Amino acid sequence: MTKYDIGGGIELYGTIFFEIVGGYIVLFIIVRLLGKSQISQISPFDFISALVLGELVGNAIYDNETGFSIIVFSIGIWGILIYVTEFLTQKSRKLRYLLEGRASIVIHKGKLDWKQMKQNHIDIDQLQQLLRDKGVFSLQEVEFAILENNGGISVLRKTEADQPTLSDLKIKGEKRAIPFTIVSDGEVLNQNLQAAGVDEEWLYKELKQKGVRSPEDISYAEYVPGKEIFIQKY
């Protein structure tokens, strides 16, 4: 390899590095602007738009004739189109149904709606799998089942199949609180300790009582204020 070839190779790698980092930044900005629906409640249209965004960056990076400005321009145009589409679907119910589809009731009053299942290209095995994901192992337990736009399913059990609640049994439940992760991979999370209203001195005292020499021996520990610390060792 000649000196010229080496210089050309370094320049090529530098260009690719610049385009990847630049594309990453632009994609990050676009995703932040478009909101969380692109991931958390992804519809078929959102899924396709996310694929196209990735494809635009991928093709531009490995195309020698495409510069960074073309990457930014392409992603920008596609981002604007998605943003306009999202804006229109928020303003127009008809466009929302056209682009995002409608939720479909596939089980109505305990009976399968074969017409809705056929329209949504879902068979009985797929429906059973979706129901099992919701903890329902028999169709006899279901009063209504709604196939959502994102492919998930919402289930309303029959009254006789429902689990009784504490309210039904006239039992007063204790107030719930979010547990704080205070040790993760052997590292003490001081910010979470402060949020839980305790400190490192308290933590070491608790660990000593449980026969743990050091936080480094712990893979995971969580604490709910007012309760005992929960510890998982390596």
C-alpha cells in the first residue's frame, strides 16, 4: 500500500466516522421532536417511518457520493413529513383512522368475531398467544378483547373469572410505594439513597445486620421506606 493509499484510507474512515456521528445526532433530534409514540405505542405507519429513517442514514453513510449535507437534508425532509402526519392525525379523526387504523373488538360478549379477526389477519393461535401474555389461558374467561393499533390486546374478563380485590373482601390495603434501587452491580446509588430518605451509614448498618460485608458483594438491592431492605448477592 502506498503512502497515498494510506492517506486516502484515513480520509475515508474519517468521513465515515463524521457521517455516522452526525447521522446519530440528527436522528436523536428527530426522535426527540417526534415524541415517544414512535417507540412506546408504535403503529404500522410509525414502524415503517422508523425503518425508513434508519435506511436513509445507512445508505448515505456507505454511499461515497453522498455527503453529510445530503444525510441531514434527507432525514430533515422525512422528519418534517412524519411531524406533519402526526399533526394532521391529531387534528383529523378520519386521517387518524386512515394512517393509524382502528382498534378492533375481536371478542364481543364472550364470542369470537371472526370477521374482525379476518380483517386484521389474526388467527386463533395468535389470539391465544396475545391472551396468554395478559395472563388469560382460556377464551371462556374473556368478555371483551380489543386488538389495539400497536398489535397488543386489551382484555376485559368475565365477572365470574375476575379475581376479588381487597375492596371486594372489605380488607384495608397498605399504602404502596415505589422501591428505590440503592445498590446495583456492587455500586451504591447515593442519589437513590437520598430520595429514599436514608444515607450510606444507614446502608452499611443494614448490610452488617444481614451479614453482608460490602456493597461490592451485592448484585442488586432495593429499599421501600418503612420496610426491610431487599438484597440479591452475586
